[in-house]
Amino acid sequence: MLRRVAEDNVRMPDERASWNQRYRERSPSSLEPDPLLVTSYEEFIQPLFPHGGIALDVAGGVGRHGRWLAERNWKVDLVDISEVGVAQAKQNAGRSAAHIRFGVEDLKKFSFPQNHYDLVLVFFYLERTIFPDFVRTLRPGGLLLYKTYTRQQGKFGGGPSHPLHLLKPNELLEAFSALEILFYRETIRQRGIAELVAKKS
Ligand SMILES: C[S@@+](CC[C@H](N)C(=O)[O-])C[C@H]1O[C@@H](n2cnc3c(N)ncnc32)[C@H](O)[C@@H]1O
């Protein structure tokens, strides 16, 4: 399960080194939650979980979503490969940090607990090999929110460019077809983006 920051002694792969460097060098990231989380909170999350629940913030970065949920009565496990990002997430969480467990982990090696989370958030992180883990780690009735770049992003500046990091058309719909799809769209407004909200039955 989650290892604490201080206990983490996993060999440092390039992925970790490059994210650490990014977080060290760039100006503080916005702590505004993504609009998909805000709208889904009103439309799906709060109606289903009026008293909060347990959430997994996959590749949670500097904690913009973990903090936002913790302020709304959620317990959050934030997992990210970058100890620099996670240290910033802890600081950014302020008093809400008490409701967040911070883990420095490579998600490709993470032991996802089964049938555990009420909510799984995946924002701007794409690792197809662990798609099944997102489904397994949800409790029945739990929600998956997924948002990241599509191949359409190639038409715009910024963001990832390697196909490994870009979704194919309808890819999230197909990958999570075992879930009940509550919301899905692909947009090309300044960025190529796919957004999914789905429920485990
Ligand atoms: C674009 S950022 C998104 C951060 C956050 N989800 C958000 O939307 O604010 C991608 C994040 O994925 C993390 N990451 C990349 N590879 C990872 C891996 N193998 N395991 C865990 N986290 C990883 C990076 O450290 C980084 O924080």
C-alpha cells in the first residue's frame, strides 16, 4: 500500500528524475481544481456521496485535487512518483493535509487495494497497463473521473507529443466499457482532451 515519503527508497527511474526536475524548476503550479472535478462534484459525486468518502488521486502532482476534496470531507490517498511534487502537495494542503495520505510511488508498481475507493481521479496521466487496476480498486458504486490529452493535441502547442501519452478516439470509452458511463466527451478547444465519468456497478 502507500509508503510514506521518508520511507521511500525505490531506485530513481528517469521518469521520476524528470518530474522532480520539472517541479523544482517551474513556478508554482495552479491549485485550481480542474473544471471536470468541480462540475462532476455537483452532478455525480455529491449526490452519490453526500458525506464524503475515500478517494485515490492517481499521479496527484502538487495536490490541487487532493486538497480540494479534503476540504469537502473526503479522505484522500495521493500517489505520485515525484517526491518533489509530493512535498509541494503536502505544503499546499495546509491544514487539509491531515486528511490526505501522501505516497511517493511508481504507479506501475503500486499495489492497488481491491474494491476500496469511492472515487478514483486520473488527471493528465496516461499509463494504459494500469487501466484494469483503476476498475478493480473502485468499490461497487464508486466513480472514476478521467481526463487527459488525445491525439488531437498534436494540432496545438504544449502537452505531450508521444502517442504513448495521447488517447486514441474513444479510447477511454472502450477501456472502461465494464463501467457505467455517466459522461464522456472529446473536445478540441485549444487542447485535445477526453473526459470520462464512469460508475462501477
Ligand atoms: C501532468 S502531471 C498531472 C498532475 C495532476 N494529476 C494534476 O492534474 O494536477 C503528471 C503527474 O504524473 C506523475 N507521474 C508520472 N509518471 C508516474 C508514475 N509512473 N507513477 C506515479 N506518478 C507518475 C508526475 O510526477 C506528475 O505529477
